Amino acid sequence: MTETNVHVLEDDAELRSLLTRSLREEGFTVTASGRAADLLARRPDEADVLVVDIGLPDADGRDVVFALRAQGVVAPVLFLTARDALPDRLSGFAAGGDDYLVKPFALAELVARIRALLKRGAGSATSVGVLRLDPEAHAAFAGGERARLTPTEFRLLACLAARPGAAVRRRELVQAGWPHGAIVHDNTLDVYIARLRRKLAELPGTPELATVHGVGYSLG
């Protein structure tokens, strides 16, 4: 039988230990991390499911998933959070999450949700050349060079990088970059895209950020 690999990213040591032990008892192979940097260093592309706490000490869990999606990681993501407000749930889905579980939760429900995500399967892996995103530093890297990004710039770039070559609609970019309900004018998005173009131009070998007229933008 093929092993199912679950990676748990949870900063609370007691909960992380409980989740690790419980999931192993259910037959999963479990890797656990307490910091975003640890997950990013542990080949997250090999995980079948990622369980990610949103409130991490070194990064927002949603930004971590933005970065993973941009790097081609397609494993389903289940977010854990103490906040159940609609904007928080929507921002999790916009980041590339597949499900959302509010603390405190029953372990049986967590296991059921993980198994449901596994049944849905994942898409094909993608990548955008040399471009890499760091959710802790809110920065983009390529060819040994670094470009610092604002949180909004980071999320917009990650949204585009997660679908290389595809036309990403303006509305999708707004949902990724700004909180639910924020009033974002067309020219505001355009200003941010222009900033991203200038910053990407400073990184060697990065793909083109192109305008798709009447639709939105594409990267690559």
C-alpha cells in the first residue's frame, strides 16, 4: 500500500505533537514543522497533504502557501486557524488553500477532511523558471539576486506564479492581494503590477509579466 505523506506546519508544540501522533495512528506518514522556514527546507513538494496553521511566528501561513503554489507544490492544503471570520476564510482560499478548520477541532474531523482532500487529488506541478518566493522575508529571488516586496506585491506575484503562462483575471488578483471587501480601483492594481514589473526587471532570467488585454495579466 502506498504511504500517504502529511506535513503539519503548526507552531504550538503541544498541538503539533498531538497531531503527529494521532495522524500516525491513523496510518499516515507525518513530518512536522514549527516554523515556515523549516517546512520550506524539507521538500514540501513530496507531501500528499499539507496541514498549515495560519498564525505562525515567522510568517503568515497563507503567504507560505502562496509561495508553495508559486514553486509548483500542488498538494492539497488544509488551513488551521483560530479565526472564523468570512474574510479570513476567503483569504485562505485565495492563497491556494483547499479546506479550512477552526480551532478547537475534533481530531476525527481533521482526519476525515484530510481523506476527503486526498480523494479529490491534485493537479500537475508547475514552475516559473528561476523565480523563487520567500514568505518570511516577502522577497523574490532569481540568479542570486533579491527583490524586496510589500505583502500585497508578494501575494499578487505568487498568484501569477502559481499559474505560469495563464491569463489570471483582474478579479482573482484583487482577491489574492487585498482583504475581502476592500475597495480596489482598477488603476490601483495596475500601479502594483507596474511596481512588480520594475522589481522583476532587476532579477536575472525572470519571466515576463504581460498584460492580457480585456482579461488581466500573465507571468511566463
